[in-house]
Amino acid sequence: YERGLMLRTSTDLVNFGFVGYVLSDIYDEVKEALLAVDGSLDDIRLASPNIAKVGSEWRLYYTVYVNSESASLIGYATTSSLADQNWVNKGIILSTPASEAIRACHPSFIEDNGKHYLTYGHGGVNIVELNQTTGQVAGTPVKIAPDDAVQGNGIVRIINGEYFLFTTLSERWNSANIRVMKSSSGTIFGPY
């Protein structure tokens, strides 16, 4: 395990070449933030990156955690160009203790009708509005998929206004039996 997120590039979206790691310099900072939520944690991981173009910048949302049963955080970093891999960490925007039903993992950004949202979850899926300028949480999380076996998510809006929520579903975290699920709704907040 390395102290950052793996960066790979491709010219054809089939063959990817390893470039290096990004955000490896924030390890100590995010470890302190996670320890503030759960002081018993040890070795942390940066994972589940989600990247989105927002105005003139690129935002990289990421998860900080130890394992699927631990406290977790979501943070983000920005850069003005994907060619320039100097990401500026903007800090942690969500944190959840291990006791939280839906933990702050697997972030996915979506812009809809001029508003910014982040879906996230491990043990279900929440959606929360973000401040368009700062990228920080600006609302109260809303549960849109309550199943405790649901994790990893993203919403796609199709032309006719229908929203599709994609998630992974496993039987009590059994990685040998993971399925991708799709559900739909007429609104971004569900029900899905």
C-alpha cells in the first residue's frame, strides 16, 4: 500500500500506464483527521477517487478509512489541469464514526439544475448538497438507498429527466458475490 491514490493514464481507455501517486503528501494530515473521529485507528488508506470538472477546476473526491468497519472520511482536492498533477488538498468535508449506519465512503459528484451534490455510502447511500464555490457540505444528508449491503454509488441523469443510481451490492461484504445494481427515479432524491 502506498500513501496516495494511484494515477494511470490512457489514450484509448483500454490500455493504461502507471504514472505515480497523487495526494501522497496529505497522509499525515488525513490520518490526524481520522484519529479525531476514532482514536483507535492505525494504518489508513486513501481510496475510492471520483473526479469531476467543476467550472474551471478539477475536483478529486476521495475516501480515508482503515477497513469496512471503521470510521471514515471524505475529502477533496483541486487542480486547474489534469496535465498538471499538483493537487491542492481542500480538506475533509464529511466524517462518520464506525457506528454510523451509512459511512462516508465512495463519493460521487453530480451537478443537477445548477446545484452540486455528492452521493456517498457504505451500508447504504446518502446524497448531500455541496456549496458550489467551496465544495463543502451545504445541506443535510438524505438517505436514498437504505440497504446495508449497498455501497459504491453514482447517479447519472438521462436526457428525459430520469435519474439512475448505480450501486454495488454484496452479501454481507462477501467480495466473491458482488453485483452492480441499477435503480431509477424521477427526482435526484428518489425514491430509487
